[in-house]
Amino acid sequence: MAQSDTLRIPQSPLSFLTFAPDARSAAMGEAGVALSPDANSTYWNAAKLPYNSKDFGVSASYTPWLRNVIDDMWLGYLSAYKKIDDKQAVGVAVNYFNNGELDLRNATGANLGYFNSREMAINGTYSRKLSKNFSMGLTLKYISSNLAGNAVINGVSLKAARTVAGDISAYYRKQYLNEDTGGEFTWSLGAVLSNLGGKINYGSGTDTENFIPTNLKVGGGVSFSADGRNKFNLIADISKLMVPTPDGTNINSTKGALAGAFGSFSDAPNGFKEEIQEAAIALGAEYWYNDIFAIRGGYFGENKNKSGRKFFTAGAGIRFADRYAVDFAYMFPVAHNSPLAQTLRISLGVYLNKAEKLDVADEN
């Protein structure tokens, strides 16, 4: 179907790299490029890290994946950042996807054993303010995809696929404060080119190497509060998977990694009209009361000819003692009997300042 005139769907392995890992952005339609910063900015836009209000933050997220279909597949994300000073920050993250236990069989159905399929990415990030309102970030990552171990299936010797990749991100934020009323208005823009790296191969005897899910996201947002207690955030992202459009031949598969990624903006057989269809949109809204409690909602949509995922999202968050964070998200697919139905995410976070850490040490 992906090769037909109407359903040429760009595809890539390592899809877990494109799954929203944390509950806050997941509840806002899976948008987050220009959202206010937190510990999960290591995924959405690392350039935001120097704008965090706390000097240190760590977050852990868990998502049971396709839980209506299978009970042993899940996504985990652990991220942390540290501000070096007011202009610089570093971050690390681990993205782990458990595909569950596979029952390996050959062409005749004979059992070849069982294997716990798993994928992982380890990231390191540096970001810096280049001016008061503008910053950029660079992320390097090591990616490993071990789907079937070293099994030999139908004469093909499989292996784990490994590569390195990088993200380049930018963020602009302009903030206006009213000291008399506590009011605030902020607008922001962001852009991220993620997972730009080499192609992967799962073993000898396979036909071609595979493009990894290089992705371009651009986004904008506004945040406003009249009294400092009630705050509203509105955000929107547009994303494009930079993978060649299938054309019914093997021409695209022989392209190099960079040629395939940047050529994906002009390779659709039906031209610009089809290229536009490959863009997805994410919209999100968030309400905060006194920086303690939040409720969220959002929408994500793709063109029906290009995967066609459409779903609404909702969630909530709470902050304790100005340090601890708990967030929850839930997905409502538009399509009936979607395998993504009942997808939920939960995130836990801790945020500290240098002075707060010193206070703890003094008390001991």
C-alpha cells in the first residue's frame, strides 16, 4: 500500500526515537519545541535548557506501549540537566524501548528460540545562550537497535544495528513582565533538526541499509498571565520526517544518509502538493494555577495519505514544595479500534537550585 499512488508513506526503523517520551508534552498533542523548558527539553529542544528556572533537574517517564495489543512492550525515558551558569547548560538522557519477547521462527514455522527485543539511545547535550533571548543546542547520541540478536533466519545472519546521530536546536524567547500586577506575556519560537546520522543495517544478506528517522520540527508558543497566579500556555508544532518518499523502485534506498534526508523535501512523485501532505501538526494548551496544578489538552494530526494518525490528548500535572513534579497523559485516537487507544504516560521530576542543595547539606 505504501507504494501506491495515494499511500506513499515514508518509513524508517528506530520509530521509538519519534515517540513523545514525557507526559507533559504528550498531554499537549505531542508538541513541545517552543514550550517552556523543563528536564525533558533534552528531547524536545535542548536549546531551551539554559532558560530553566532551576539549576538542576531530573525526570523519569514510563509509557506502556500498545497495551491493548501486547502486555510486555514499553518506553522509558530518563533525562537530567545541569546549568553551568546563567548562559550554559549540559544534559544527558537515556531513551529505552522494550519491544517485548519475540518468538523466532523460520519459513517452515520451526521455533528458533526466544529473544527480548530492545532499542536504546544515549544522548549528551550542550546548549548556550547566544544573546539574552536566543540560544542554540547540540546533542550527540549513540543508538542501538537489537531486534533479534544474532539469530540466523532463512539464511540471513542478523545482528544489532548501531549508529551515531546528532540534533541541532534553536530557541528564541521574548518575555514581558508587569511587576505591579505580577502579569506576564511571553512568546517563543523553536526549531529542531533531530536524528541526523548514518544509515543502519540489521545483518548480512539484507538488501539495503535503512534510513534513520531524521526529523525537522518547528514550533511556536505564547504564555500569558494577568495576575501571576493563573497562567495559560498555547503551543503548536509542525514536523516533517526527513526520509525519502517511496517511489516503487530502489533508487531512494541507494542514496546516502544526507542525500536521502535533505532530498526528502523534493522527492515526492506528485510534487509540492504531496510534500505538504507529509507534514504533521501538533497543537497543545495548558493551564496552570499558582504554578502548582496544571490541566492540559491537545491534538495531533497527519494526512490520511501519509500514515493518517489522528488523536486527541489530555492530562494533568502537579508540583510539590517547588521541587517535585508529577505529570500524567492519556491519548484518545480518532480511529476506531486504534492500537494506540488507552496509551498513557507518567513522568516524575525533581528540580533544585544550588542554594537549596546547600541547605540540605547544612541540615545534615
